[in-house]
Amino acid sequence: MTIRDRVSALLAEYGIPSAAVGVLHDGVITGFAVGIRDVETAEPATPDTVYQCGSMTKTWTALVFLQLVDEGKADLDEPIRTYLPEFRVADPETTAKLTARHLLNHTNGIEEAFGDPGEDDDIHERMVENIADAPQVFPLGHTHGYSAALGYAILARITEVLDGKRWDDVLRDRLFTPLALTGTNSRPEQVDGTRAATGHLIRSLAEGPIVTPMAYLPREFGPGGGITSTIHDVLTMAHVLLHEGLAPDGRRIVSAASVREMMRSRVPVPDPYLFGPAWALGLIVCDWHGETVYATDGSTIGQNARLRILPDSNTAVAVLTNGGPRETFARKVFTEILGDLGTAVPPELPEPDPALKLDLPRYEGVYERPGARYEVSAEGGALRLTLDLDPMQAEFLGKPARLTHELLPVSPTHFLMPSADPLEDTQTVAIYDFTEGAARFLHTNCRVHPRRGSSISTPAKT
């Protein structure tokens, strides 16, 4: 059975309409697409089909910012107020000491409280203005906590100020044009509709995939999630990272020193099992059986992008889909392709340790931030996690408003959270930082949620 046949079988198993799959190996890009780009039109996906990249966009944004560092216009460790004197949040220390490095590696801790910044060209300026009273989820630099939109929007605003152009023009002039990315754009209206994949969600395998109710993310997610691209263009960007900042045609995009800094400047991730144990500058750091692999991923409402970069093998592999997300799907595709190449393959999730004896009351509590609430309770000598779904999401997907899962301990701070729903993968959770006796934070899907009643103003070791 060919790789194409195996991917086709996996698409059917997971209810995903299509996938574009590509490999960059020793400087050569190969790829293919299978399935259909829209279930209502049944038009086939091709290697030129344009998919939404979601948070993979953050890697492009990081590259642009590091170009400014190369040019001496910006510094990773200079306070943000050097470039944006008007920048202010509720916490005085964060206001004074926040740097681009904090934003790039998601240790800024600022709540995504930017209100409604609109859809106009001044959106990033307005987002910075709107967070003047934004509180901290955790103290600056204390832990890793993913910022879906705000952190990279601040970086985009700095870039606009330093470059004198709007963000979308900066991306085009600094990356898309020099790299000849003819299928890559940062705005939905720029996408060729005859090439665009439609996003899909799935409520049941019997029903099959249905078109997403939200065609694109709002513009506020632009610098952190707004790019659309093809499998070839994604791997062209990967070429820059694999070849010390050089485009396939030899053009210098970013310095070799900046690429090394992107990969080597790391902070620990509290939950190391979803992707990997550390976060670098616009990249996730993975450990595949002792080999360091870099990842950059993204999801929108019904589309997903996954890229793995293996420097030791001079290889990158990417998968773009218009359904999911299912991490097990991507892991299986990566394993099939990389196994055939004889390189490292993704590790499986760890096994739970039933012999672990935990002090259960230290984990109990409500962990929440706006739009997300998790309740951890002890029942029958085991921990359970109950999460509240967004009411509109629950109604559309036909799910209850509250879902409860058992937490299976892997270590005193790490847990597996299996689901009885065949459409959901096992998730991973970290509950950690016991400096106040009870845990202060819950980390899942890269996001941090403080326990209600815990202090977030006193920095402590992670």
C-alpha cells in the first residue's frame, strides 16, 4: 500500500475530507493531496489547494521580528515600551519589563482581554490600547501559557511601528514575495476561492463532516493565526529553518544566528506530552526518542496545519487538513512517512502509573479564566476533571454543556484524560506549582488556567 493509499484510509477512519501532505528532504520538496476540499461541491483537493494554517502563522511572525533584530531595529530583550511607549497593562512589572522574548515564547502571562478591536487596518494598535487594564493570568516569566492572539498581535504592532507599514504589507514584502510564496496570504479576501479548502467539523461518523459555521478566524488572530497557504509554501518556510535562514534559491531571509536563537532559546512547557517539553521562539521543541524535533502547528474552526522539522535528518514533513483536529491522525501520518524514510518517528503518549499515591485535595479546585473553566474533584480515590463547553459550541456539536473525564496520573503533576467519545483523542493535563500547598495552575492544550483563590502576584519557581 502506498503512502497515498494509507493517508486515504486514515481520512476515511477519522472523517476528514482531505489532506495535503508534503516532505522536504535534502532540499527537495515532494507532496500530494487526497480527498475533497469541500463536501458540498466534492471538488478534489490538489497540491495547490490553499488551507488555513492557524497558529502556524506565529512562526512566520517570529521570522519577521527576527529580521528586525538582524537589522538592529529591535532587540529580543529590550522592554516593549522602548518601541511602544503607550504600552500598559494592569501589572506595573509587566508594563515595565515585558520583552519580545516573553511574547515569542508565551511567558507574558497577560490575559487576552483586548475587547473588540474591530476589523480595520488599525486593529493591532487598538488591541494594544485596549489592554491597558488587562490582568495577569500568571506573573511575567513565571510559566508557559499559550497566547492565541494577543502576544503576537503586540509583536505585529511593534513591527508596524518599526517598518512603517501595516502588518499584512510587512508579511508580503518581507516573506511572501522574497520566498515566492504564490499560494500564501494573510487576509481571507486575498485567497483564490477556486483553490481554497473549506473547513469541516464532525458531530458523528455516521453523519460525516459538515461545513464549519465560521469560514475564517476574526482579524484579531491575524499575526497569530491568519495565514493561508499550500503544502509547498509551508515547506518553503521550513526550508528557511532547516538551512540556517536561506530560501531554496539561496536568498538570505534571516541570519543563521537568528535561526539558532529561535531554536535554542527555550522555556519549559508544564504539559510536555501534547507536543514536547519546551517552547522556543515561534517553535515548539519536541523530544522524539532522544532526537530534538521542532514543531509549528495551527488550528482554525475546521482546518488544521501540522509541521515537523527534523534537523538531524535534514527533513521536514507537513500535513494540512480541512477537518479535525485529531492529533492521532497527524501522528499516524508522520509515523508512516518518516518510518519509510528511516528517520525518528513521533513517540506515543506515556502509560499511566496506577501505583502513584497522590494527595488528592491538593489538586481539587476550579481552574478558570474568561471563556474556559475546569473543575477538578476527587471521587472514589481518583481525580476527575469537568469542563464547561461554550454553549453555542455544545449545541452545534450536539454535546452536553458539561463533560467529565477521569484523570489518570503519569506523574505527580501530569495526567492523561481519555475520552469515551470515539471522535476525541486522549488529552494531556498538567496540574502543578504547589508553592501555596494546593496547586496554582492547570495547563492543557498549551493554555494555563489559575486555580480560583490562588495568588498570581507572587512569582515562584515552576
